[in-house]
Amino acid sequence: PADKPAIIARIRKLLKERDAVLVAHYYVHPDIQDLAESTGGVVSDSLEMARFGHEHPGKTVVVAGVRFMGETAKILNPEKRVLMPELEAECSLDLATPIDEFSKFCDQHPDRVVVVYANTSAAVKARADWMVTSSIAEKIVAHLHAQGKKILFAPDKHLGDYIQRQTGADMLMWNASCVVHDEFKAQQLEEMKLSHPKAKVLVHPESPPSVIAMADFVGSTTGIIMAAERMKAPEYIVATDGGILHQMRKKLPGVNFIEAPTAGKGATCQSCAHCPWMAMNGLGNLLEVLERGHNEVRVDPEIGRKAKVCIERMLDFAK
Ligand code: 13P
Ligand code: SF4
């Protein structure tokens, strides 16, 4: 919008006045990522979003991301006010894991440790033994496997399959996927690689196995950024939401970052994978939520108390 600088200035002022901190995911609009970074907040992956919001002393946490991220912040900080620019920002993984069905599935397999991805509802977390994010899932499953535990993993089948291949753990999988990452296609990626022979391929583990198989690095959003800094290639093909390229270009100017191709877009893809729910976060609704204080994330206290156990287990493990 034409009045963008004024909106940004007003958001900065309100964050201070409300003793609020902005915690943003790499997939949200670059303007919001920059605001989070420049106002003492953070832009990061799901693990660091949870940790940062928990450790920050601010009374209000504003989560620019999708609902499970807001819920995780609220569960960890029931005494704080957690606001989101858009409460209807969902996640296909969360939507594909209704608590009643999931609970039945768990009941049918009482011999398995229940490990759920962060991308789930508070109720699903309350039914789980462990919560994991993509950056720590493999380590936690390897740890459980080493103890001889059998695992029930939900909801992302591609992430689960990847961890299973990496660790050799006995894993029973829920069948859901991310609508964004599921669209990456190996054949088009192969073609793209041919026209960019020096490019390294960085892949989020929510992608299909055929795409993961072509990766030079597989990991969380933060992991992908760190890998690019480490590998020092002149070009990268990145198979995750294109929002991440903003940080990569800021950190590594002069390096060429290309979005991995999705179905039908072939090697000319310019703007392929973008999470429709992450895109619901804008400067307009961020300003509005700070002005009005509406859109407060609420989690049933009893469910929150149970869900907190499995989230804290992960945070302790990550220390
Ligand atoms: P990260 O934890 O890797 O940021 O992933 C979150 C997510 O929703 C990926 O689609
Ligand atoms: Fe969920 Fe996929 Fe969007 Fe991440 S990108 S929030 S996994 S729908």
C-alpha cells in the first residue's frame, strides 16, 4: 500500500506500547519478517519460534504464522496474551488430523510411543508423548529407537518416511501431507538441475521421497538457511515455501536462489510454492490486531496443560 511506511511506523510504536514481541515464520511476507527482526522479535523455524516466544519477557506475543504456531506459544505461556493477525490461518497437516480419529488410532496401538509434528492442534498434542519439529524430529526418533521403542508418527507421511529411512525406527504413520511441499516434482527438478549444473539442492523433509532423494541437504527452514551458508555454492535450488528466499538473499547477496519447480511449471518456475495460510498474514491485519487486541489465541486450559508436557519434553531435549 502507498502508506506502507506509515503502517510500519505505527506497528513499531504499538509493539513497544503494548510490551509485545513479534515472532514470525520464514514463510510470511518479507515486510513482516523484517519488522520482526528489527523490533527485537525473531524470524525463524517452528522450533525457535516456540523457544523464543517462551523465553521473551514481553507480556504479549504476536505470532505471524499459522494457527498451530500461535497455539504452541499460548500453551507454553498461558499467562501471556498471544495474538495472531489471522486466526483462520490453518495448515493442511493440522486439518487432516481430527482429534477423534487420531485418538482412536492411538488407542489401537497402545504399545507405541506417540510422536506428533508441531503442525497439529492442541488436542492432538495433548494425546501425544512427544512433539517434534522438522529440525529435531530425526534426533528424537533416533533417541526413542535406541531405547527400543516403537513409534506412532503423525501427521506428515513424507517427514515420517524420511525419518524412518534415516533412523531405521519401527514407525507406524498417519497419512497426511503438506499441500505446498507435496507439489514439488522430481522430474521437473531433474530438468532444472540440468540447466543449473552448479546448483546445490536444498529440500524440506515435507517434500515427496523422490524429491528428497535428489537433495544435497534435507532439513528444517533454519537448517536450509544454515546449509546454504555452509556449502558456499554459487546457486541453490530450494524446495520449500518461497518466503524463505528473502532471508537467504539477505544473508548471501550475490548467490542465486531458485525456487524448486512444482507440477506443470517446469524449469521456468518463478513463484511456485507458497503456503496460502501463511500468506494471510499482512501488514494491514498485523496493525489491526495491535490496535484492537482482538484475535487472541485461546486454548482450553486443561488441553493446554496436557499438551505442554510433550512440547516441554522436546524443548528440554533440544537444550
Ligand atoms: P519448519 O519448522 O522447518 O520451519 O517447518 C514448518 C512448516 O510448516 C513447514 O512447512
Ligand atoms: Fe502447513 Fe504446509 Fe503451510 Fe507449512 S507450508 S504451514 S506444513 S500447509
